[in-house]
Amino acid sequence: MDNRALTDALSIAHQQGLLSGKRTLTVRGRMPALLVAQAKRKTGIQSDSKLLEAALASLAVHDDYADWILTRRGAVSRDIDLEF
């Protein structure tokens, strides 16, 4: 995911109200140091909290349309006349 996509995900999450309200939930986890370092390098985000917020926003607003449309492959008979 490039920085533009990450910025878009955060913007959409903000528009949907997902980033509003008090920060009341603590999320913890042990991560491989190289994974975190690479994610920070790629995003430019240095705060662990902001990095997690960006990752969660990206997951929360992900558009599944491409995956959905690919599952429809072959659903329409090849014999159907689509010309009009």
C-alpha cells in the first residue's frame, strides 16, 4: 500500500467517523521488530499508536469490490446474447 492509499484510507475512516471520539481502547501486541521498522519506513509514521491506527483504518475501509467481481468470473453463460 502506498502513502496515497494510506492517506485515502485514513481520510475515509475520518469521514465515516471511525477516528472520532476519545481514545479509550488500548490495543497491544508483540510484533517482529523488522515488520514494524519496515512499516514505519514505508509510511513515514514513527508513532506506534499512529501506525496501528493507520493499519486498522486501512483494514476497516478496505474496498472488497475487486475481490467480489473476480469471484463472479464465469457466472454468466458464454452463450448469452449481450448485444443490443
